[in-house]
Amino acid sequence: MSDKLGPRSPNPVDVHVGARVRLRRKILKLSQEKLGEQLGVTFQQVQKYERGANRVGASRLWKLSEVLDVPVSFFYDGLSTEYGGQSESSALLSDKPDESPLVYEFINSTDGVSLAKAVLKIKNKAVRRQILELARSLGENQDE
């Protein structure tokens, strides 16, 4: 992998892990301050983790998994093996290689978290599929 990151750019893996931390924190309706208290860090540190500005160390990641009640692997789910490259598994993560991944933008929006929570409550797989198709159709109509 060629390194195209600037010296101050966050690593795509750190950004991905941070986005997953933020997603889970929002699902649990925890503030950054409350999460920080449980981790023994300031809310500013939680902000830096969520942006990917600061790396989450192994012991802190373990503690995050306990506090957020998820396995450590949760933080890496959906991560491309090429650290943000355009592999088949990351096709949904970015519409253009030079832009921030769509999934991160979605996760970082209030509407994104609310929509994800609402869809997860739907038990019928066919209904979830219909919602996906409706969203795709509405998105295509926006381009016209």
C-alpha cells in the first residue's frame, strides 16, 4: 500500500475504529462525557478517538468493548483489508477514493444513527429489503 496520507492526516483504520465507537455510543445514548468517565479519560479524548485524531491503544480498546458491550472485533467490522482502498468489501464505503467514506458520514449524522436504529428494530427481512430498495430508488431520483 502506498502511503498517500499527509503527516497530520488520521490513519483510515483509526478513523474507522473511531466511527464505530461513535456509532455504538450513540446507539447506547451515551454522551462523550459519560463514556469518558467510564474509560477514565476526558470527553475531549473521546472526541479525538471518534475523529481518528488519536489512536485507541489495545488496553483502551478492550475497555471500550466492555463499556460499550461489544466484542473488540466490532470496531473493525467493515474495514477494508487495504486500509481504505477500493476493494470489493469497501465498495459501499466510498463513492470516490479521495472523499471521506460515505459510511463514516452516515454514522456521524444524527439521522444516520436514528435510521439505523429504526431499521434494526424491523424483524421481517423482506420489509428491511423493501426499505433498502425504496432508499435506493429515492437516491436515484435525486440524481435526475
